[in-house]
Amino acid sequence: MRRLLAALTVGLATAICAGALADSADVAPPWAYPVNPPGTQPAPDDGRPRHVPGSSAAFTVTQLRDLFNVPDWHPDTHPPMPGPVRHGPRPGVFACGFCHLPNGLGRPENSSLAGLPAAYIAQQVADFKSGARKTSEPASLPIALMVGVAKGATEDEVKIAAEYFAALKPQPWIRVVETDTVPKTKVAGWMLVAAQADATEPIGQRIIEMPENLERTELRDSASGFVAYVPVGSIEKGAALVTTGGAGKTVPCAICHGFDLKGLGPVPGLAGRSPSYIVRQLFDIQHGVRNGQWTELMKAVVAGLSEEDMVSIAAYTASREP
């Protein structure tokens, strides 16, 4: 621990001084914090059973929306889900696997938990429960639901769920593509989806993360992942920031997150995880709404980052093998 703190200290003073150079805008980037349009209502269930490739299971839309009985299309690809993951700790407390999926890979509006240290997962739940960890977008329903689960679960239930997700092996889940143009998008289900067929627009300094197959994602198929469109050149820029600190702009991520960005001790891995999620965490820490264990060290690390820097870092980390 002392060696870790000493290594961090070398770069923190420079990062703090660079903080004045960071973007002054306090508005959370809407592409990273998608919010459903007011009045959004789910389509009614027509009672027809749905199917996905590679599975013999069948679920109706009502079953797929059951927050207390996780639809599991591919039960042979993961260990049996314990109670808190499959059904929720108790009535009124949602099942962890509904949002984070049975394979723990999650979706852009939440987080990938597969392979994270169990102690880290449990600490994040405690931070949601205490109010230490919040969001820069108060209208975010996924965060509100997470806070509700954190407040309703016991420490033993959190431990059981955390150990389940920690034991899962991270898998490639997000295809990263550098591009100048992207599909025009809208928000549906708290994530970005194509607004209309074949309509495109410049990407600018954004990450557009969306389902590879919207129908399968809406069916909560844990075998259908996502594509993340990132600006041309952002992966290379991110590599410089992540590996060397970008000429003193920040601190090399490997010091805490490991040389391969797959985690180091209780510190989480970054490789292959949702770039939208990574941007939200960097922005939240920089703007003081995410606190808790280890966050004080991260505050100086992110102080000098612009939004473009965050995009580049997330593009690079997402492109790495998980």
C-alpha cells in the first residue's frame, strides 16, 4: 500500500495543477447519461413467447420484465445464480441479475461486474447505500434503482451476490469502432439506439454505445453484446494518457489498475468494460458526486482531464481484451 501511495504521489501534484485546464462545463454529457424521454411507456405484452438464437427457452414480454425472476436464456454458460442474483434478496428488492445479466456483463446504463473483486463490489453497494456514490444526472433511473437495492439488501446478501459476480470470467462484450460518422440515435430503455434506419451524423467528441442487435438486447439476451463508436484517433490518444499519463496531464492507470488494466488487488479492472460507464465515473469523480473508498486518490488523477480526454481514455480501455 505504501509503495502504491508513493507512486501515485509523484503524479498527483502535476495533475492537481493541471485541473485549471480541464473543461469548465459542469453539464453531464447527455450521450454518456441517456435519459428516457418524458412519458415513455413500454409496449404492452401481446402474450406471444419470444425466442433468441442458441437457446431453447421461451419467455413472454411480461416474464422478461419480471425484476424478481431473472430471464435466463443461456443457463449452461454460467454457474447457478444464488437467490439475491436470481430473485432478489426479498420481496421489493430487485434481483441483481436483472440489470447486470446472469453473465455479469451488464449494459451501458449500468456496469459490468464479471470478474471484479468481491470486496470492491460490496464496497460500491455500501457507497450507494450511504449516499457517498451518486450521479451527475439526477434523472437516472438505473442509479435510483441501484440505491434502492443497496438500501434493501443485507451485508450477507450483498456478499453472496458479490462473490457470484467476482467468480465470473469477463468476456469480450463491446466492439470498439473508430469512425467519423455514427447512426443518429435516440434514447430508449436508458440507452442509445438508432433513431431511424441509415440516418447518420458526425460523431464529434462523443462515444455512441449501442446494441449490436436491438431486438435481442431488448429481450435481455446475455449472448448479444454492444458496439461502441469512438472518434478517429481516440484510441491512440487514450493509450498515451493511460500508459504514460499524457505528459503529466494525469497519472498512468497501470499504477493502480494493473499493467494489463485487468485490476490489481481490490482495484477494479478497466479493460473491455463499457466506455460510456467509464466516462460517467471519470466525470462523476471530477465533479464530486462519486465518493467513497479510493475515490480521494482518483480525484487528483481526473482533475486535469477534459471531456475529450475522458472519451479517449474510455475508448482505449474499452478496446482492450478483458
